[in-house]
Amino acid sequence: MSAEQTELAFDWSCRIMSDNGCGFPAPGLHSFLFKPIFEVGGFEFNKVMLLALITTLVVITFFYAAFGKAKVVPGKLQMIGEAGYDFVRRGIVYETLGKKEGEKYVPLMVSMFFFIWIMNIWSVVPLSQFPVSSVFAYPVVLAVITYLIWVPLTFKRHGFVGGWKNITGYDNSLGPIKWLVAFIEFFSNLLVRPFTHSVRLFANMFAGHLMLVMFTVASWYLLNSWMIPAAGVSFVMTMAMIVFELFVQAVQAYVFVLLACSYIQGAVAEHH
């Protein structure tokens, strides 16, 4: 995309049946690119990084405020914090790993859940209006963290030979096809799994943001002459998409953490 096309894509003076001759400024990959806020030694710090940093501070500040001076009779903030913490602990970690095995992973999974959720929520917050998770690097890093937990844990629990059997699903009872199954499981677990773990979150947030931008821009583009009723329909669709995105944002945080727990559970299980 040329500089002129990029400039036109962000030109809010484009309206249907306007005199400037520009068409509908359709959203695209340029909707996910941001100019650096500042640059230091070749390192560029942009809006997405700022939102990720704010997300980190929000999560840390909230839980510190909720539990920093925990009371036997909790206040409102502590009650909200306990409800969120307990939701992830009991609803995801305990259900997947069990209480005994999962307790040590609760802090990580709670942090991951709320970090992902808030990164997603930025897409419907005025002024920010961008889901951090729609930039592929962020889901990838979270998936790699999970990967670096369950793979070493597999070998720690089962030893070198047992670890490979766990990962590949090697089973003598399968007969001649055991090597085919082992190859498929090896490829699936060590190579495909981290990709699908990250791309699921990324793709949902990417598509959701693109749809929101499209209906938002369309509402403004159609707000002219006799097309105003169509602009109203587009605006209603925008509101509906926002409500739907709020649901998807929470679900994607839940699914990501649930899968992380299931991978760890597979590492400690006798059979993959």
C-alpha cells in the first residue's frame, strides 16, 4: 500500500456522494499499524506497546489494591478480586488439573486470564479502541510461556524416555501404526500446538476489530444525504458488534487459559 493510499484510508472527509471523489475508506492491514510514539536507539514504542504496558499496570494495581491488605471481612474491591481469582482457580485450574496438582499454577493462570481479557477489552474502550491481542506477537509470547512450562514438565515427571512417549503417544499395543501415530502426535504437540494456541486468540481479536472498524467507518461514510437511514442501520450493527465483542473477549481469555491448563494436565498424565 502506497503512502497516498494509506493517507486516503484514514481520510474521514470521505463521504458517500461527496464532492472530493474519494470512495469508501475500507479498513485493512493499515488499521493495525501505528506510528511510533517515540523512538530510542532504533527501538520504536507505539500505541500497542503502551496499551500492553497499561494492561500490566492495571492487573498489578488491581490485585495489589484488592489483596495488599486483605481483611477477614472483605471490602467491595477485595470481594471483586476474590470472585475473579476464584473463578479462574475453581472454574478452570481445579477443573482441569485438580486442586492438588493445580494450586501451584493458579497465580500464573489468574494473571494470564486477566492480562488477556484486559488486552482484548481495549478494542471497545474510547480513545484506545484497539485489541492488543490482535497483534500476533502478544498471543505468541503467551503461548511460548505455556510451551516452556509443559514441555520441560513432561520430561521432569516421566523422564527422558517416558517424556517422549507422553508427547508422541507411543504405544506398542497399536501395532504397525504406532510409528505413524507417534509422528503425527509429535508434529501436532510440539509444532502445531503452540501455533494454534496463539492463532486462536489472535484471529478472533483481529477479525473482531476489523468488523468493528468497518461498521464504524461505514456509519460515518453513509451519514450524508438520503443515505442517513443506512448510516443508522450501520450504527446499530456497530453497537451490536460491541456487545458481541465483549462476550468474545471474555470467552477467548477463558479458552486460552483452559487450553494452557489442559496442556499442563497432559504433561503430568500417565498417557497423553
